Amino acid sequence: MIYDRLKMRGQENFKKIYKEFQDIPFTHERIGGSLNKLTAYNMIVADGRFNEYIIPYRPLDNLDALLKFLELYGKVIVKLVSGSYGQSIILVEQYNDYYKLSEGQKSVLANKHDFLAFINKLVKNGQFVVQQYIKSRTLANAPFDIRVRLVKNREGKWTIVKIYPRVGDINAIATNIASGAAMKEWDIFFKNNFPHEDFEKTNQRLQKFSIEFSRCFQEMIKDNLDDIGLDIAIDSNMKFWLIEVNVNRVATSFIEFEVAEHAIPYAVSLVRKRYK
């Protein structure tokens, strides 16, 4: 049994590898990269059970889409449908006749003509989605999100490997580790940044949501999954917002041992079921 963390089945550069191991069973048979952000959002909304956690979004398929979102929410995020590791995430804000565009730790102020020309290029690209900006900031005003890392255990049930906040630079937008964000301990981070909130209550609520969502998402996708990474924002009202569902190549940096503790028994259980 092969535990496929690579998740590149069907990709041209990896076809030879998968062909060589075609007689050995894998923990899943999903086509690599087959689930992008927009597909995942649409799937969740169509299902209906978790709509309260979905950040308002729409494909950036015309200029009016972004302008209407700006009018509604004041600040919006534009990001690649298939982007990863915090790449191509742009914060857009309007200041009278000017527009502030922020990406990474850099910002530019554009007049309306230049702004519209830039957005039209993104529209023609056809690979972007626009979302309401959710303010998820520490007491020091640094951006953060919560990564909940789940894998299946030996019983084939979803279990949480680790919950860890990712805190970006105060001038940054993205909170991905690859973009320079820092990984924090969940309980310490919470108590430092939400001193008047109940950690145990919030932690239980987060765990319950993460496990229930992962179980239901597998039903939605109608395919076998063996690991999931959920990126969650927490706003000033302690509301959870689902930023992204990661199922393609979920990072294991810094938690390799914890993932293996569950992933290996799960793979062994599949072998036993297959050959008993």
C-alpha cells in the first residue's frame, strides 16, 4: 500500500511514476490538482450544510463583479483559483478616485484608469476569484489564520493532527509559512490575542466543525480522501470563516511525525481490509 502524499496522478510529468506502481494499491486514486478553490466553494454552497462559514465570493469574470464587491464590502481579496502557498493574493481597497492594491508586503496606489486596466487583465486571464476581505488580525495587527490539519486514523475516521495559527508580517496579506509567516502554538496564541475569550469553548467548537466538515466534504467530493488542511479565519466576533480547503498537496512541514502516526496505521488498515 502506497500512501500518496505527492498527489500528482494524471499530471504529465508524473505519469511514468504512477505507471511503474500501477500494480500496488494506493490510499486514494484522485487525479492530482483536480480540485481548485472555486470548485470547492461551489460544491460547499450547493451542499448547503456549511454555508455560514463560506466567505462571500464569485468568479472574477467581468469588471462589474469586482466593482460591486468593492461597493458592498469596502475591501476585497482577489486570488488565483488554483494558487497555493499564498501566491497571487491581492487586497483591493478604494479611496475616493484611487485604488490601493496590496500584494505580499508591497502596495501601490492606482488611479481609476490604471486600476481598470489592471483588473481587465485579470478578467481576461479567467483564473481569479474575488472575495470579501475578512479582518483576521492579532492584537498587534498582524494577519493570521488557523490551519487545522486532519488525516484518517486506523479506523478510517477523521482525526485532528494539529491546530496551529500562522501569523504573517504586519504589512503582509498572506499567512502561508512559505510566504514568511510564523507558526504558533494554538493555546498560547489564543490566550495572548483573545484574553477575554474562552479557549476551551472555542477549541471544542473548532474541532467539532473541522471533523464534521471533513466528513461531509468527502461525501460532497464523492471520492476517497486521506488528508485535509483547513484554513480558517477568526473575525472580531469570534466567527469562523473557511478560507480554503486543501486536499491536493497538504503541507506536512514541522508536523511530519504527527501525520505519520496516523497515516501509516490508516494505510495498514486498508491493506488488511483488502486482503482479509
